[in-house]
Amino acid sequence: MTPAAPGVTPLHVAIIMDGNGRWARRRGLPRTRGHEEGAESIAAALRVCREAGIRYLTLYAFSVENWSRPSSEVRTLMSLLARFLRAKKQVLHRHRTRLRAIGRLDDLPARVRRELDRAIAETAHYADRQLILALSYGGRAELADAARRIARRVAAGELQPDDVTEAVVAAHLYAPDVPDPDLMIRTSGELRLSNFLLWQLSYAELYFAPVLWPDFREAEFRAALADYACRRRRFGGIG
Ligand code: IPE
Ligand code: IPE
Ligand code: MG
């Protein structure tokens, strides 16, 4: 693995993979084809992460709000997800990447959950890189889930209300050991967060790419990294 150059290469990149439907519509194809083509961009992103030395990649694959899409689209997305997890496992092995998932995973259909748990277990030993899939994920849901778990600990007398610091909140998020993203990329030209990692993105650099997710391949990802390398992060200080 190429070692990450501190400050120039992000340790953690988070991506809102948006625009699959528009990609398909522009070609007169069903939305499903856009989602399928988008899966290829995931393999491309993993390649770039390996080459650049990016250790954590979080991908927004399905939001809590996406359950409100027509049931046929939700069903298709869930089958594609199960298929992706089965078929693309070799990509995770090839890139020696550990798979994880964040979100309300209990909401996923049993077959998706099974494939997910299997891929997570099979790749648990890889220590260099992690791919974190946000599935049935919402930033507000994550904070509400954390608040509920903290409240239970306070009620049980394990914590005092005054002990609830930022560090305690952070420790109750879905993947507390993962460092905050340095760079957040959204494709498809939309300029919003859509409830993605609301806590963790507080100091991330934001990059909005006009291209649709199925067209976001190596060159586009590298352009985002080159842009990031020129940013000056100040974290509230003087810089
Ligand atoms: C992103 O593409 C994939 C998911 C949200 C699951 P979209 O399906 O949102 O595609 P557009 O935004 O409608 O083009
Ligand atoms: C955000 O995309 C969620 C994912 C990429 C999984 P959406 O397409 O759902 O977001 P909105 O509806 O345009 O905000
Ligand atoms: Mg969209």
C-alpha cells in the first residue's frame, strides 16, 4: 500500500453516490441499469483508494428516506444490493478491504442482511482499508439512536448527565472507531447533504462533482483528490 501523505491524502473519504436514475433516463434505460452501472463505479473508487493510500471509504448506498421510493424501486435496489454483496466480494478480497456497514441494518430484508453479514465476516481480517456502506442510514437517525443508548446508560446509573460530552456522543455512533471524513464528495450536481453523516462531516472539506455517479470513475475521483490537496483546513484556527 502506498502510504498516505498526511494533510494531502485524506485518511477518510465519504461519498454520496447520486445520479444513477438520471444516468439511465438520459439513455432511455430503466433506472435499474443506472444502479447497476453505479456498482462499477464502486469498484473504481476502491482501486483509487488503494492506489492513493486512503484507508476509509464510506459510501451512502441507501438512506432512511429512500424507503419512501416506490416499492418496486426499493425491491430492485435491495436485490441489487444482495447481488452486489455476493458478486463483488472478490473485489474486496482483491483490494484487501474490510467491509462494514452503518445504519438501521435491522430494517434491511433478511437476504440482504445475510449477504452483508457474510461479506463483513469474510473480510474482517483485512486491516489496511475499510469500505463502510451506509445502508438504511440517516444522520438524524444515528444521533437519535446514540441519544437513546446514552439515555439508557444514564437511567441505569452507569453515566451521569454531566458526563455526556462530545466524546461520549461520538462513542455511541454506529462506527465510533472510524475517524471523521476529511473529504465528502457528492456527485450529480446536487448541493446538499441529504442527511448524510451530520455529526462526522462537521469539518470535512466538501466537493461537489457535476457528473452522475455511474460516470464518476478513476479520473473524476483523482480530480477530487487533487482539489482536496490544495485546500487549507483551519479548524477554526488561524491558518
Ligand atoms: C443514487 O441515485 C442511488 C440511491 C439513492 C439509492 P438516484 O437513484 O438517487 O438517482 P437520481 O438522483 O434519481 O438520478
Ligand atoms: C442521497 O441521494 C442518498 C443516497 C445517495 C443513498 P438521494 O437521491 O436520495 O437524495 P435527494 O432525495 O436528492 O436529497
Ligand atoms: Mg438521487
